[in-house]
Amino acid sequence: MNTLLLILMVGGLAVFSHLFGSRLALRKAGPNPSILHSLPGYHGVYVALWCGVPALILIVLWLAFEPMIVHTLVLGSLPETLLHNPDGSPLDEARVRLMMSDIGNVAKGNISSSTDPEILAAARYQVGLENNAFWSLTVLSISLALAGAAWGLRSISPVLRARNQVEQIMRVFMILCSTVAIATTIGIVLSLLFESYRFFTLVPLHEFLFGISWSPQMALRPDQVGSSGAFGAVPLFAGTALIGGIALLVAVPIGLLSAIYMSEYANPKFRAFAKPALEILAGIPTVVYGFFAALTVAPAIRNAGEALGLDVSSESALAAGVVMGIMIIPFVSSLSDDVISAVPQSMREGSLGLGATKSETIRRVVFPAALPGIVGGILLAASRAIGETMIVVMAAGLAANLTANPFEAVTTVTVQIVTLLIGDQEFDSPKTLAAFALGLVLFCITLVLNIVALHVVRKYREQYD
């Protein structure tokens, strides 16, 4: 029996409570259900909430505090000989964590590096505490669920304002959800700002934003030669802009023209087939696109360049940008199609009635009316292109070259963030903290794109609302 099964049991009790509550409300209403203030379903939900919510709150709080309490009890049960060095000094924090990790591994049945009888005894004590805690949680949560269901059933009457109370609870729940989303956003921004501030205390801001050399490797020892670190991020910004620009040059015309055709010219049967087929591109994993770029597109571009006498790298920005553009076509096409289809038919008929042709109607009436949504789709595609990693790694490489030549290897900001955070890292060196500074730059770019999109939407909505 595990925690998931316990949650399912509480959920099952809530479902049965809903059924009993609905039937009890009808029974108390007698032959005239209209005397009920709220529908029977609201009474059922009222009882189900009393049954499930307190028990689930107890489970969440228990799971949040139980590991800390068990850790404290197990640590307090250890003999003093384990907590002190042979010279009598207390163990440092790292040694204590290692010892508690061994105890946890033994308790879970994993392989442990310790065979000390005292460690084994502590592991058995931890297993006993965890078992007792789980069964205590089971008894308390089931009892609380049954007590809540009984209270809810007892409260049911024709005059009970069940609908008002249920809607109030749902309103509080939605407020909590929105608060969690807002708090998460604030936490992300603050973490980026704090870690970026630490980075900029080690590396000057102007060097990061305007430096043209990127080599984040740092010396690990004072006597190590080289690897002093260079954190000029201009090559990363240039590579991101180059690949993203190529991707948009591929995706925007194809996606927009396909959306116009499907919404204005295609017959319904073709549209019903073509739109889902086009949207399949959005569901293909990016690693598959990466393989396609590395094994098919990049060799084809290199061979074509050699045939024309051009020097084309085996990993190029053009290969990554073209494949990335193919990947983001559905973001432009699908959203633009939906927005164009939503333009009122009366606007088309009015234009045609004044003598405009179909193409003129699309260019002068439909397209301007749908422009806010089209801009939103393009910005979404741009954000997707800026944040892509796998295709760039497999098709464009990791070289931080400052170039505008699409036939050379480049890298992007997101690829370098992943590279900097691979493996066990200590967040006290410029190499690791540079990832947060790059993330802050991406955040600012996305914010600017959103502001531009809102400006365009407001401008044209004032004209067509």
C-alpha cells in the first residue's frame, strides 16, 4: 500500500459521498424537489468536498513534514560515537549527510557502503518509523474523510445554500491556483536576478553584453595554465539571431500562405485532411528533427555548396535554421488559419459587394483584420525557435563563432546554458553562473517580444472591434 493508493481511496470515498449527498437531498425534498435551494448535484459536491478536501490537506502536510521529522528522530537515535570523530570533535555536515544517506539506502533496500551494526540498527529504526507514520496517516486520513462526509450529510437540508458554498470554495481554489502561478513566475524572475547579480559581480556587465569572445572554461587550480575564461556573449546572441532568423524566413511564408489557402481557397474536405496533417509536424520530437538535420539536410547543403564552389561546414546555421523552420511551421499556420477563419464573413461580403476581387479582399480586408492573431502566432514561433536546443546541437554544433555566414558552425544561448549546467556543478563560479545571466537575457528578449505583440494587437483591435 502506498500514498497513491491512499489518495485513490480518499477519492473513492468522495465519489460515494457525492452520490449519497445527491440522493439524500432528493429524499429530504420529498415529492417537491423545487423546494431545494440548490440542485441535488450541488449538495453532492458539497458533501464530497467535506469528505475529500480535509483528508487531502492532511496528506499533503504529512508528506511535507514527515521526512524532516523522521530524519530528526533517526539522527537523534544515533550513538555519540557515530556523531564524533576519534579525537572527540563533532562530524562535519558533509560526513553527517553521507552517513544519513547510507542509513536511507539500507532502509530502502539499496546497496550501501556501510556494514556497521549501528548503521543497520538505525536503518531498521527508520523503517519502523516510516511504517508507523504511513499507517497512522492512513487511519487519520480515512477517519477524517469519513467524519467530513458525515458532517456534510448531516448539514444537507432544503434550505442549505450548497451552490453558494461550493462556488465560494471553487473561487478560493482558483485564486490559490493563480497565486501559485504568479508566485512561480516571481520565483523564477528572482532566482534569475539573484544568480545573475552574483555573476555580474565576477564578470563586468559590459564584457558580457559586448564581448566578442566566449570561452567559459575556468582554471580549477591556481597553477593550472590557460582556461582563464572569456564571457563575451555576442557570438551566442548572433548565433541565436542567425538561426532564428533563418527559421522564421522558412516558417512564416510557408505557414502564412498555407493558412490563407486553407481558410480562403481550399474546399472543406481538403482542409479537414490538410490541417491535421500539417499539425503533425508540431508533435514530432525535436531529437527526430535533429537527426533529420544532421543526417539529411546538413550533408545535402554541404554537397550543394561544394558543387557551387562554396566552403560549407559539416555543421552549419543554415541546416539548423531550415529544419527548425520546418518544425515551427504549424505554430504559424494553425494559429493564422484559426484567426483568418474567425474574421466575420460580413467583412468579406462587403468587400466583394464593392467590386473587390478575392485576392484584394484577402490583402486589404481579411489580412489586416487578422493581423493581431497572425503576429501572435509568429511571435510564438519565434519564441519556440529561440528556445530550441536539440536541433542546434546536432546540426549547428557548439562552436561560438561570431559570423553572419549561414554556412559556418554557430551556437545559441540555450545550447550554452545546457552545456554550462551539465554534470555536478557548484554555483559559485562564473562558468556556472553564466547560465543564469544567459537565461536573464532570454527572459528580457521574450518580454520585449510580448510587449511588441500587445502593442500591435491593441493598435489593430481599435480599428476592427
